[in-house]
Amino acid sequence: MPDRGFTPTQLAARAAYLLRGNDLGTMTSAAPRLYPHMWSWDAAFVAIGLAPLSVERAVVELDTLLSAQWRNGMIPHIVFANGVDGYFPGPARWACRDLAAHAPLGMQTSGITQPPVHAIAVQKILDHSRRHGRTTRAIAEEFLDRRWPDLMRWHRWLANARDTGGNGRITLFHGWESGMDNSPRWDSTYARVVAGVVPAYTREDLVHVADASHRPSNREYDRYLWLLEEMKAARYEDAELAQSMSFAVEDVFVSAIFAMACEVLAIIGEDHSKPHSDVRELHHWAERFRKGVAQTADARSGAARDYDLRNDSWIQTETLAMFAPLICGGLDRETERALLRTFEGPKFCGHPDLRYAVPPSTSPVSRDFRPLEYWRGPVWPVMTWLFSWAFGRRGWAERAYLLRAEGLRQASDGSFAEYYQPFTGAPLGSMQQSWTAAAVLDWLG
């Protein structure tokens, strides 16, 4: 439990107040200044945090996100709030409504996706609804009935359109799709992206951070935006992207999340009498992607690897991605134990200089480690939450509890920061981050 700062009761109240303050009506902004719109995996975590406060409001959050789903099944990584400026690249830069045949008609979105954690949020909504009266349970179950086909289209799109090599691994065409934008995982791939002429732009993110060195560089942004131009040239068509994009990587961490999410959604389907064919398909995908993740793992250490399709090479980094098999399973017992020892040992959670025993985004012993720089070293509370939840689900109760306890100690300053300096515990990035507050609410719920 927290050892300084706010008490658990005070912390829960502040977290709930933050989510109310970031509520735009039918969506929650990821953060009021830096991220004023709805992000896909943020929205799922926000729904997890809202569920103990209001099942009804959590349902609205996912309803809004799914209303922006593309007709091919993709859930876009950003849903833009009407009349809200202050973020780049905005809807005009993506131009999805003009170029993409599958883009929704009524909402402005980006043209890429993000990790499929949404099944966890659906399960949390259903679980919390059972603690309330008949009306609340009915709202949750009606939501599931109404959105089940959309959730299936989402999973089917990932399994078919994004398993481009048939290897049981999700292919990404932009580092932003991983959620870990500037992780060392993508350094070698981005280094081979030759940016052409990128239309002029002004970065809004640098206005909202105290130190620009904590954010990706302008050179990195040129490459990010060049990939966006490549997508626009392909009119966001799945088959064309697979052929033409300079960036094409099988992401082992997103694949592990997908394997886990398919299993969670299959169990929901079984519990709520969904079509047997859907449940069978979900179990099949869970197994296929679990195997796909396990096949990337080092035989001795269990460390998982991404795969660069354009360079035909494995990407080995000391980042959170190496622990993908701990999310979805698939390793033999001895190899899994070796991977857990790495996770808990001095390369990650057990590093002697860490302020809290939670996983940094990049290992402090890696040459790529940067303690202040976004996904290159800082601790992200939402990742601590994800591993704690996954460990609990896999029956590792003590490990799950320890991560939760350390995560709450870190969050007890009440800043609800986007990420934290791993050695000092100083809050970094955007403050009042919705998904950080949501993780705290679930831990305390």
C-alpha cells in the first residue's frame, strides 16, 4: 500500500475526480492538455477505471470507441473530439475521411490502430455489473449483446488483415501502433525509413512538456510523419499497406495481448451463450498467437523478440516486449521460470537503484536506457497494472499483489503522471493522465 503522500481513500477520490474532470461527455480525454482526444487502448483502461464508479459510464466509453470502428473492423488509435484542437497530427493530417474507404462516416479518426486490450475492459464491466442491481446488470449485458459482433469484427480483422505472414503475430506498419512510440525496439527499423518530403508541421506535444528532450526528436517525428504519408498514398488499404510500407514489424507484445484478449473474449462468449462458431474461432486465434509469441522466444532465457519483415531479421531488445510470453503463456515451465527471474531480477524490477520494484520500459542495464525519455526507460503505471493483472489471471497471486502494492506506492503522490523516472520516482510527461488514474481505481476497487 502507499507509504507516503495520499492515503488510499484520498487517492481513490482524487483519481475519480480526475476522470470526471477529463470527461468530455461521451468520451474521456487521455489527458486534458497533451492528449485532448480519445485514444484506443487508453479508452479501454479508462473503462476499467470507470467500471467500479459507474458501469453505465464505462459502457458509454466503449460505445463511443466502437462507434468509430472502421467498416473493415479496425478500431482506430485516435477518435477526435469535435471542436477540440491542440493535438498534432490532427484529423486533417490523417485525411481518413477523404482517403479511406473503410473509415467511419460520422466521426474523425486516425488511420492506424493500437493494442487490443478491450476484452479486459468488457470483462471488468461485466464483473462490476454483477455487484449491482438488475438494472445495471441488464445495461452491461445489453451492451455485450449489441457490441459482440463489433468485438468479433475487431478480433477477426487483427487475425486476418494483420497476421500478414501467417505466423501468429500481429504486423504493425507504424511504431505508434505498438503504443510504445519511441521504444528502442524500433530503432533499427526506423533507421532504414528514408523520409521523403514531409509537409510542414508544428509539434503540439512540445508545448505541454517541461523538457523537450523527454520526447521523441524532430528527426524521429519526420519519420513518423513520412510513414503517415505512405499510408495516405496507399489510401489505408490493408493489402496495399502490407506491400508498400517502409515499416513492417511483427510485434510480439501486441501479439501476446491479442492472444490473451481472444481467450478472455472466448470465456465471455461461453458465459453469455454467444455463437459457438465465434467462441471456437476465438479459442483458435488465442492458441495460434500464443504459439506465434512462444516461437520468438530464446530457448534458454525465454526472452521474446519482434521481427522486422522488411529486413528479414529478429529484433532483440531489453525492453518490456521481451516479457510478452508472461502475458499470454506458451513457454515450457523451465523457460518461463527463467523469464520470470529476469523480470524480477536486477535487469528489471529488482534493479537496486529503482525507487519502486516495478518494471521500467527499458532495462536500466541496457545501452539504450534513458531514464527520462518516454518509452526508453521510464516506468509506466499502466504497464505495471497490465503485468499485475496478467499475473493474477495466470495464478501468480503473490507476484500480482507485489506489483499492485509497489504501483500504488508510486502513485501515492497523486500526480497521476503519464510515466515516472525509475530511480527518483519523479512524475514525468503529462500529468492528470486518465489511464494512470484508472489503474489506481482498479487497484483500490
